[in-house]
Amino acid sequence: MSRPTGVQPLVLVVEDPSRLGKSMMSTLASHGFRTLRAGTKASALTRAVGYEPDFVLLDVQAVWGDAVGVTGRLRDWTSAPIVALLPKESAGEGAALLDAGANDYIVRPFRTSDLLARMRVWLKQSTRLRTQGLPGDADRFRIDAERRVLIIEGREVHLTPLECKLLLALARSPGKVMTQPQLLAAVWGADGPSRGQYLRTHLRQLRQKIERDPDSPRHLVNETGGGYRLKLS
């Protein structure tokens, strides 16, 4: 989803208020960002889904002991850049956070100017991916898995990692029906049986992105008996 012209980026700040107080929120606001705070793992995920932030700033001390897991779950639900704030003693965790889906990390103590510079770089790249348009024929359909981009009907749509995995699973057999258990297994593996509700939510979000009329889908359709089919034309 693209921001309306002139609207400042919305930054979801996952932090422990007792550690940072209002300093990070006020610093970001003074540099032109809109901010939204989450103080727990549950609220971080809820706000990432409900508010669709343009950027996520994750203080790992707010989710101590599960920073990698929280990063992975955030990445499942949002394509926004994620930058983690690490205490010096946990600098070695940076690589694991990158593997889990973070775009970058910065170790305390750091200069505010350094953090803001990194945020601007990632926001610029994210905006370019969301807004770049491609010419194409009406029936053009292609998934760029490396960039997590879908080209459909001449439009370029940026995907979250799970959205990309769902489409790739369906695209392996275009036009054929995949049952819900088959699709769950293809995307979540052994955890598939417990992710039925997640599947329905992600499919609904995908339709909002790729269908001209999500209530009457042409490309991502339900079939009798609970299956799903991807139609490319």
C-alpha cells in the first residue's frame, strides 16, 4: 500500500518505555516521522498488521529472549524495513536477526544522526519498490522471488515473505486446485495444520493487493471443498 503524497512515514517503535521513555518517540517526531509505540511482543504484531507501518524500529530489550522470533513474525506480516537496536553486549545477535528478516541493526551507543541516515536509506529503497511501475500486457504475470515482487496486469506489487511463498506454491501448478492442507504444508511445513486461520488472513490480504475487485476475485479463487486455485489469465 502506497502512502498518500505528502504524508510522513509511520514508524512502529517496539521499545520498553521504562528504558527509553519518550526520547526515541520525540526524536523521530522532531525529524518528521509519525510514530506508533508497541511495548510487548503481542502489541508489536497487532500494530504491524493493523496499522501497516512504513518502518519498524525494534529495541531487542523490549522483547528480551525472543528478539529473533519476534523479528521473524514481524517479517511474516509486514514488508516494511526492520532495523533492530542492540545493546553492546548483544552485538553478536545481529547476524541472527538479519537471518530472521531484519534489514539492518545498530549497536548502542549510537549517534541519532547515524540511525536516521540508515532509516532514510531503507525508506527510500522501500518506497522505490512499492511505487515503481512496469509496462506490460494485460495478462502479464510474473513473480520475482528475490525482490518479493509480483507483476500482474502491468502493475508491480510488493509482497511480504509469506505472501510470496503462498503465490509461489500456487504458481507451481497454475490453474490446478490446491487443497488447504496441501497449501498449509507447502508454506509452513510441519506447522501447517495449526496455521489455518493465518492462511485465510494472508489470502485475504493478497486479494486486497492483486485483485481489482477482491470480493469477486479473478486470479486467486476459492474452490468448492476448501481448495484454492491461481488463474493467470
